[in-house]
Amino acid sequence: MTVLVDHPPATGEPAFSFHDRGPLSRRIMRMLATSHPDDGLDVVAHDVLDLTRDAVLDDDVQLSLFLLYGTAYGSFGRVGAELEWDPTLLRVRTRLEAAFEAAVRDRVDAPPAPSPVTAASVADALFALTAPQPGPGLARDVEKTATREQVRELLILRSIYTLREADPHSWAIPRLTGRPKAALVEIQSDEYGGGRPERMHSVMYADAMRGAGLDDRYAHYVDRVPAVTLASQNLMSMFGMNRRLLGAVVGHLAAFEMTSSLPNRRYADGMRRVGFDETVTAYFDEHVEADAVHEQIAGRDLAGGLAEQQPDLVSDIVFGAAACLLMDDLVADHVRTAWAAGRSALRTER
């Protein structure tokens, strides 16, 4: 489920199935595709960040981060494999991450860390933070009013993460020990199908996309998704790939699991309402039960266990959870605003 075949593109064959969104992503795409150095990339990155009003919603910034993280995931086949540790690209990534993280921290209104720090107090704080809110929301819109075409849009938007489901959080596994490590491995084992490839959540999501008449190749729809969708994926990657943000990625996963079960039930019900069958709904039905278990493991054994081991990470755990909720809200607001205005939530194709 990659954009590319697993060898360098032949002459005339495009390296990417999507387009750049500005001078920085254009230069990065060219460098990854050709493996030719670009000594001016640092200057371009500086200029782009100097001009941006909001790194979270900047198309060029977010696509550039998506490209740079993609070389580590192998998202684009062999393209960029030789440049995974290129010093220029790493400097640019670090600069973009600093701006992105600062913009997220400016937006996040995280509650104070619990005191005293125990596994139970941290879990309780996270469950309070992620408690369902009354009133309308994206999942309820899908359940009650979304059209069949709007459901297809939602599947496209979610594909940027879900066709790689679980991968961003897995970076934390080698950085954990003891109880939290065992908890994360237990969660991720379920995400990866428990040894059954056809039950991997990314594979089940690909099945859902095909069932809805969509293309299941990873990154196929990058041109159609807004910057906020890329930012949601990039946040997970940034937390997971930076060891200093271990607490944040653990908090992010805890919030991710704690806010999954009920919305997925509503998504599945809405999909059945507009006529999609089990081929499409199976992925969402799976998460209703699985994440009801995962949220307890993530809150008490993973996040709570890490807090007891390393109390200095509690603030980062809470920040990561709050950042997850923030990004979910930004994505949902974008979609709901577009739908309420009678517009598509997708970008116009170039």
C-alpha cells in the first residue's frame, strides 16, 4: 500500500503521486527524488518559516514535514532512502519541528499535572481530560446527517494516518521499560492484528476504502487533504520520533485510545445509514470493542506506569494528551465548517 514501487522511478516516471505546496516542499521533493544535494534548502526553510502565520495550518510547512517523516517510515518506497540521515534534511526537519511544536504549545490549554503522582492519579486526570463533551460533533454528524459522499470524504481524510495505523506510536517501544513497555506492546500487538495480517488495522482500513470505491494506496490522496490533516499525522510522528518527547507520545496515545470507542460506533452507524456494508464498517466496529480495552491499558499501565517510573514526564504526558485533543478538534472543525457551508472538506485537485 505504498505510492511507489520499491525501486527508484524510471526516467519520466514521477517520484511522487502528489504535488508540492510551496518552495520548501518543492525543493525537498526534488532532493528526495534525485538524491542531489541542495545547499540552499536551509535558507528556503528559514524564509518559509519567517513568512508563515501559523505553522500548524501552513501547507508548505506541513507537507515538508510529511515528506521528511516519510523517508523514515518508507512511505514512498525507495525514494529518499539514501537521504534518511542527510544532515541538511535533518537540520530542516529540526527547524520545522521547533516551529510546529511551538505553535502547538501556544494553542494547547493543558490542565496542571496531578499531584501526588501515581498511576491512578495520572489515569484519572487523563480520563477527565478526555471525557465525552455534550453537544454536536463530527462523529454525531456522520451518524445522523452526513451524505454518502461526505462519508467518503471522511475516509479519504483519515487515510493519511489510518493506512499507517499504529506506526507513529511504535517509535516509543524501545524507549520504554517494564510495565509501560509491556502495555504499549500489548496495545500495538492488537493494532497489528495479533499475528494475523488480515486483521491489521491498516489492512482493515484499506479494505474499507476499497469497499467505498476509493483507492487504498498510501498517500494517494495527499493532494486532496488540507494542511490540518497532515498536521494531525505529523504531530504523532514528531512526538514518536523525538526521544525527548517520550511523555508526549505516550499521552497522545492514551488520549487517542480514550476518545476512540464511542466515535467509532457513531461512524459505523452513520456508514450503515447511507448504505455501506460490513466491508466498510468492519474497521470501525472493530475499534468499538478493542479501544474500550485499550483505553484502560493506555491510561493506567502505559501513561500511569510511565509517570510512576519518571515523574518528571507527567507534564509532557498531559501535554501530549491535550495536543491530541486539540488536533482532533481542529480537523473536526474544518470538516464540519465545510459541510455546514455545503462545501467539500477536501482540497480542490490541481
